[in-house]
Amino acid sequence: METVLEIKNLSVSFDTKNGEVEAVRDVSFSVKKGEVLAIVGESGCGKTVMSQSILKLLPRNSRIKSGQILVEGTDITNYKEKEMQRLRGTTLSMVFQDPMMTLNPTIPVGVQITEAILQHEKVSREEAKQRAIEMLQLVGIEDAAQRYRLQPHYFSGGMRQRCVLAIALALKPKLLFADEPTTALDVTVQSKILNLLLDLKEELGLSIIFITHDLSVAAKIADRVAVMYAGKIVEIGKAEEVFYNPQHPYTWGLLSSLPSLAKRGEQLKCITGMPPSLLPPPAGDAFARRNPYALEIDYKEMPPMFEITPTHYAATWLLDKRAPKIARPQILKHYQGERVIVNG
């Protein structure tokens, strides 16, 4: 299957007055055509920085320290803004958490889609307008021709997110970055947006990188899941592998803290402590200080990625053949094999 995006050993830093913040550290993964890769983890783990570094949307005090970004086999790591402008929208596109960050509140949504098309393609305004109406229809906006001239404030939150999707997909990109696109929506609308993304994936052959801290959302939409912690991918695999056979203690903690896994009357579980500062990152495994299963080596040496299956990898010393055998948390034992975390 065709590879749309390949990231090789990507590291991204921010230069601050207090020193260098290593926000993304030696990250590698790929995305195939028509695949949804969910990137999950706590806020501040590097999910958004990683995606925005690919699109070159980071502030000036950021820099790609090392690694490669390959889009359809072409190395874009050192692309300048003019070259990136040709890629954004046409090959790579992004949807943000808050649709009002994308939509101009004073301009009709249909006109905004039309202008996006005219900026990149040599077509007549009438043709661009017709395509804009078709895009609004595609994302489920009823009476699209009439609503073409409505400003964003006439739409609900869910409808605004559909309008943003229409803009993002107007130029038929190969890869869509969806950064927490359902977080601000209620559960019913959230489910509709997820179903819409899955429908668009099938209809357009779209690849999606879906960024979220909500594992139940990732379980519904993802083909593969990457778990990030302190700027690193600590586990990656097919969705069923990560959810039903998790191997990293951080993944255990995330799954154990899901409300859907709690028994009635029991206190919700949580991961104790706070993520570490990346100014600079701690020695060894950054999760060691919050990890109840940490070994002595975790505090000294960063673990490599261990292969569990040809599609499933995790960076934990517990997978070293010399490590003691650790029983997974009881809650994961109890629910192993049951599909309990998918909403909607």
C-alpha cells in the first residue's frame, strides 16, 4: 500500500529564555493511503507540536533538530514557506479543535471555501463556487446553496466543524491532520463528526492523523494507534493490539483510567504525578518517576523500541528478556477481550 507520510527520527525543540525545550524526541512512524493513525497522550506530550512541525506551522523559536519528513517519498524537511504553501491544502491539510480559529467570522463560509480553491487552482469564480457548494453537501450541510452565504455565527458548533472540514478537503488533500476536532462537541455531535470522517476516508481515499487525548474516540476511528509521552512515541501498533494487548506501563495507566472501565461505586483510577519538564528531559525513561513498575535501569537508560509483533512495538525495559515478569493491572485482565471503550 502506498505510503503518504513517513517520519524518520524527528526531533523538534523550542529555544526559550530558560533554555532548550525538547518537545519532540526521535519520533518515527508512517501513514499509508486510506489509513487513520491516532496519536494519543496527555496534554503537553508533543502530539500537536509534532503535527505542526510537519506542516511548518510552529513559531519562530522552534526548530527541527534532526530527522526527516517524507511526503509521498519527497523529503520536505527543509522546505521553505513558499514551498509549503503549495503543499498545504493540496497535499496536506489540517483541522483544529476550535473551528473559529480557522473560520473568518465576518465572511460567509461558502465564500471562504471558494477563496481557498481560487488561491490554489486556475478556475473561474463560478466553478469554484459550485465546488464549494458541493463540498458543503459532502460534509452534510443541508440546503448548501442557501447556506453558502451565511457567516459562521449562523451555524452550531458541530456544523462549524463540518464547514472547516469542507475548507480542509476542498483541494482534495492526501493527508488530513485532525487536531482534537471533537473535543469541544457534545457526545452526540462528536459521534456524527467521527462517522463523517470515516465516510470521507472511504469516499476520498483520505489518510488521517487524528490527534486526541480521548482513547474512546481513538478506539472508534483509528486503524493504528501511537501513544506519546514526554515527546516520544512509547507504543505503536494496530488499534486492537494497543487496546487489547497494551505493553507499556503508560498505556496501562491511560486505559485503566478510562471511566468506561470503572465499576459502579469505585473511585476512578488515575496516573499519579505530573509529566516531566523537557527543559531538559530527565535521564532514562521519562515515565519512570510515575511508573509503579519501574526498574532500576529505567532511571538511567532510555529503552529502545521492542518488537511484540511485526506491527506492534513498545519502548519499555519490561520487554527485555532479562526483565522480571510483571502482571498487567487487574482491571485490564478483567476486561481483556471485551470491547468496552468505544462510545457511539
